[in-house]
Amino acid sequence: MAKDKRVGRLQRLRARVNSNREELQHLEPTLTRFEGVLGQLEEAADRQAAHTAIKQEASQDFQTFLAEAERLATILLLSVKQHYGIRAEKLAEFGLKPFRGRPRNEPEPEPPAPGPELAAPATTETDRS
């Protein structure tokens, strides 16, 4: 069952009331109804835990099947490429890019010739004093 503080508090209350049931006879109809609802709460928590386990198992199955499907898809795509050839435009139908050759590299423009550098002014002995 879920580890909820409120559920634990309710279960402890049931145990305490049951241990003093003889003294609390006047609360019997309410106690009976409370125990019924608490039982339904516990069943719902158990179902929730079962669904959580099933969900986790389904998630693991999903990941396993997804990985296997991706591996098989890779094999299929490589086989399609091998069948049609790497340059066939038919590859686009399968989501693959046909090889159309490498783009020609245009010669890069030459960088501009370095201009005259600005020389730092020379310091004289009179400037240092």
C-alpha cells in the first residue's frame, strides 16, 4: 500500500478505536462505515500499486522494443541504400539524402595585405624624468 501519512493516521485511528470498542458502543454505526471506507481505500491503494508496477513493466518493454525497432530500421535503411545505390533520388522517399557529391570549395579570398603598422612613439630620456 502507498506510504501516505494520512492513510497511516487513519489505520492507527481504526486500531485505537477497535481496542476501545466496548467503551465506544454508541459510535458503532459510524465505525462500521469508517472501516468499510478504509477497506476500500486500502484496496484502491493496492490497485494503484499494481498499476504502477504494470506501468513500469510496460515502460521497460517499450524501451526494449524501441531499441530493437531502431536497430532493425538502421539495417533496413542501409539495405535500401545498398539496393538503390547512394546516388539514387529514390532514397529521399525513405528519408535518406542521396549523395550528390561534395560541394566545390571556392578559393578563399586572400586576406588584405597588412597595412603600415602604427609605431609606438619613442620615449626619450626627458620623458622618463
